[in-house]
Amino acid sequence: MRPKFHGVAPALVTPMHEDGSINYDGLKSLIQHVSDGGVDYLVVQGTTGESATTSKDEKKRILEFVKEHNYKNLPIVYGVGGNNTPEVVKYLKEVDLTGVDAILSVCPYYNKPGARGVIAHYTAIADASPVPVIMYNIPGRTGINMSASTTLTLAQHPNIIGIKEASCIIEQCMEIYKGKPEDFLLISGDDVQAVPIIACGGVGVMSVIANAIPTKFTNMIHAALDGDFKGARDVLGDFLAIDPLLYEEGNPVGVKKILEIKGLAESHVRLPLVKASEELGERMKVVLANDNL
């Protein structure tokens, strides 16, 4: 068994019906699909779970449902973040985090705080959270990039255990690895950069594509973690063509379309996202067939 939070965690999508209501039967099937595919832990209500458009009550119900149907008893990471620090802290005091192994908290978006603001934000969250905190750096969505220096300052907090790094800057990942405490987790937030980041000292990936193709993707990541980089590189090539299609019309629009193509779940999303175009779906079918996905 791998150490906790090492390996692959699908950032679970939230299956939905055409009217926008949550499809809990679909969610149950998805949990079984990824668990049978060998993933190592689960991320609930991250960005890929459409957390921006689910209510607080829905978030709590989704979390409880995943805990109830987590038949392999995989560790659970729950998304708790925002750009209103007092509200995030308040929610941490309200929500039942029993059975949750850590929270994933995104760097505050839109406000564009400087480094001191980011440090104060995460310190308040880490002080309030009853479970460990994994930070999430994703400049493409937040408008700011947490520098390696900021990450390493926060890595000294006893309740901050890692970062999901989605800056797509390999040199930044190398800086984090070089300066981090030994037990601080460097986790890739990008599927196709996961193998290179593991080579730089990362411990795995929180993944979008693992929702739809868990076995092949997880085997690749495990190979890299076991030092078989040639084997991992050979498989990584199969994901290169499909990866940009996942985000062409928004996330999780693309991966939900793949789930629909594979007969695993419908591709409905909530506004302002709209479901994938048929044209995108046709191109996906070609790539999936050509690359044995």
C-alpha cells in the first residue's frame, strides 16, 4: 500500500441530469468505476466537480454520499476554498469532516492578493481546519501564481501538508521540491505533467482524465512512482492528444463527454458551462480509438 496521498486521485466529476439536478446513481457508478480502476484516493468537490455551481447543501450531501459509497475505503480529500477567507473559515466550522482525510483549498481567486495576503489566507484556513490542508495553485483559474517562496513559507505550517501544483511551470516544482520539508507533498495538478513532476520529486496527481480512464492512467503513474520512467513515458504518449480536448470547451465538459462516450454517465453540466458539442465528441471518439483509450 502506498503512503496516503501518493498516487492518483480522480477529481470526481458530479454527474447530473438534464435538468441540472445531481445524478446520485451516476455518482455511485463513477465511484465504483474509478475504485475498480485502482486509484489511490478520491477528491470530492474540486473544480472538476463543478464546485463553483453547487450549493453548500449540495456539497455536504455529495460528500456524505461519497463517504457512504466509498466501498474500498479510499482516503477522501474534500474541496473547501474560496476568495472570502472568513466565509471559508466559517464553513470549516459548520461542515462535518468526519471521515475526511484532508481538505483541498484553492488559492484565492479574483481578488488577486499579494504574497502576504495569500499567506494570511492559508494560515487562517489551516488554523481553523480540523483536518490537514492541501493547497491548490492554479493560476489559469485564479489570476495569480503562488510563487515557490510563498508555498515554502506556508509549508512550515504544521497543518499544511502539501500542494496541488497546476502552474505547469516545471522549474517552480523543482524549487518547491528543493526547499520543502521532507514530508510536504508535491502533487501534480496537471495530467500530462504528472510524470515529469514525479521525476522532480512529486508524489502523484489529482487527475481529470482518471475519471474516465482510471486503470491505464493509474498504472502509468504507479510505474513512474516505482522508477519505471521508460514505461511511464511510453504510456504518457497515449494521453497527449486527448488532453487538450478535455479543456477545449471548459472543464469538466470534456471529461464528462468521454464518460458519456464510454457509456458511464451523461455529459450534462450546469450553466454557465454547456455540454460538449457533437463536433468535439466526434473528434474525441477518433482520438480515443487511435490511442487505445
